[in-house]
Amino acid sequence: MEMAMMQYEQNRSLDWEMLHHVSRRFSILPASVFAVPDYPVVTKVSIDALKGFVPALQRLAGEYSRSWLILECQGQLNSPMTFFSLEAADQVVIPLGKPTDAAYALASVRRLAQVYHHQTEKFILAAAGNVKAIKGAALTHGRDGVMLDGVRILPWDSRKLKAALPVDNPRRRQVAESAPIYL
């Protein structure tokens, strides 16, 4: 990922060969295990490169007839790639490992909807275990009295998650997520 971002900034194009081809239908652009977390590549490239990187990945996927582009992002919105991935994403899958994660995730979705005007329908909370309590929490009123409806809450089950993703969207489909999902 880091090398691709640097190459994109230098010549504004991406090469399909830089991806790791797992199978005929699945390719990955992994982050480097040697990346320096204290000085990430996003601080080394221009803001124009950061803004254009996700659309460049979309174009690359389209050139090779890939119907899904899955971006794994950090959970912090202050990461530029998370921010730009959320902007471009058709669906956002947020995995919940334990019930206490739900309150933070719901508060974050509420903020994204209010401040950045994201539609709540683009968010899927994928919960391990019972989802009934999380569904109740999503439909409660926030401090400002706005209902958080439209957010889908599903069990962490790859078949149900895949069924929830858009199939007839004319735009190149993307999922920005904070943990890997295997479809």
C-alpha cells in the first residue's frame, strides 16, 4: 500500500502488477509490515495524492473488471485514508467484537451522519453474538433527539454480510471497513 501510494504521487498511475494475486478472482494490495507507524506514508505525500488515491484504485479495479473493492481502514477518522475511503465507500462494515463496542460505533456513526452528512444506510454493524441489544441501542434517541435508523445490524456471518452489500449499484462498489471480511 505504501509503495503504491508513493508511486501514485510520483506518476499518478497505478500498476496492476503491484497487487498480490491470491487467486484468479481475488487480489490484495497489502500494507507493508515494515511500515513505520510513527511516520506513516500519508504524512509524506501531498493532499492531492491522498484525495486521488482511492479513485485511482477504483479506476484500476474497473480496468480489470473487478466488481468489489474492499478497503481495510483504521478505526480513527483522523487517518486521511480512512476519511477518504469513507467518502468514496458505498458500504461501511464496522465489526463489533463485544457489546461495549456497539456504543462507541453507534456514537461514531451518528457523528459521521451529522457532521459529514453520510447516509446511515451505508453503515453495517457486524456483531459477534446476539444483535438484539445492539438493535435497540441504535434506535434510541441521541442527545439531539435524532433517531439513528437506517444502520443495519447483522450477525458476523459472511453470507448475511455479502447478501447485505449492494449488487446493482452502477458505481464501482467499495466497502471501507476496519477489519477484514471474507466474502
